[in-house]
Amino acid sequence: RLIQKTFEVCLPMMVPGAKANDIDAAGREIMMKNSFGLSMAARLAYSTGSTSTQPAGHAGWGDADFSLVGHNHGELKAGMVFHFIPWFQKYNEPSGPIGLSDTV
């Protein structure tokens, strides 16, 4: 439910002029209300199709040019496309990621 709530709150925020860190903060506030002790790993979303670090022109897990993350105070621009991926990382056994993603 928390992941779904993150989609419901954050997707409407993803408009030109919105600040990446504000969207990330809203998502983290929701996600960290979990009662299972799960952590929210990394970023809430990363850009696709606009990376300069991959010659093929696609972003991988760690090389996006623009991420929705707390230290990025940049503004979203029209036409930006993101892999929106709110997810938890479960470290105790059984371990692994728990999440949902979409292209936005």
C-alpha cells in the first residue's frame, strides 16, 4: 500500500518546474512509514534516454544524468522521461527488493 500511495502522491508532482528533491522527500516520507523496518534504497526515479555516460544512449542502474534524489535540487523539464521505481530493500533473510516501477 505504501508503494501505491507513493505513486498516487508523487506522479502528479512530476511536472515541469518541480524540484527533484521535493518529489524524493514526499516519496520517502510515505515509504518510511512502513512497520517492517525496511529501508528505501537509493533514488525514487532516474532519467531514461538522456544519459551521456552510456554511448548507446540508455541509462543503467547507476548512470542516469538526472535522478529524483535528495541531493538533486534540479528542476524537471518538459519532455523528461523517468524510470519511477519506489522500492524497499529487505536485508534480513529472505532478502531482496520489494517494489513496483513504471515509465513516467
